[in-house]
Amino acid sequence: MYGTIVFVHVVSAVLSIGPLFLLMPTIKRLRNVDVSTESAYLSVIHVIIRIVMHSGHMLVISGVLLILTGPWPWYASWVIATLAVLLLSGVFLSTGFTKVLRKYHLPESNKGDLLTILNRTSWIYIGLMLIMLWLMVQKPMLW
């Protein structure tokens, strides 16, 4: 059973990071499309964000199950640090992507600036996910 939970945890980690790399070429193409094609690219971005979000939910659930059934206590420094980065990335995901995408359709918005922010947000979120990945793989005793 523990091995199955580890597998689900790893697959959900891949699904919560991997699709973000599709955002960069999508954002790049979105800069030079007409209005009719724009909605298709925005739909792709929304699907990517939704996959990342739901795989993040599976990541949290499987992580909790691993802590409950595994040999590590809740108070291990790497667990606490991972939870802190997880909370930060959750807030960042909801504010960094959703708010920017909502502003995209406003008439007074500068779409080029919003796409630049979206691209930067993607890289920051990938960085946060990689920090969590490092913490979970290395399990460093930070204190």
C-alpha cells in the first residue's frame, strides 16, 4: 500500500510541474495571435492551470497519507519546510495566475505586460515546486 501511495505522490508531483513548461511556448504564441485564435490559447492556459491545481491536490493528499503511514514525523524539519513552501505556492498559484488571467480581458489591460507577468509567475512557481521536490527527495534536517 505504501508503495502505491509513493507512486501516486510522484505522478502527481510530475503533473503539478510538467504542464507548466507548456505555458512558456503558449504564452509566446499568444503574443502574436489575432482575437479569434486568442481564446483557444487562453483555453489551453486554463487547462494547464487546472491540471496543475488538481494534481497539487493529489500531491497534498498523498503526502499526508505518506506521513501518516511512513517513518517520518510531522515535526521533521523537511516536512515543516515543505509545508511552508506548499502554502506559499498555493497562495502564489491562486494570486499569480488567476488574477492575471482575469485582468486579461479587461479593456484597459496591457496584454503584453500581463503575458510577461504570467511568464514570470510560471517560472517562480516552477522554482517553488522544485524547492519542494528537493526537500522531499533529500529530506534535509534543517534544524
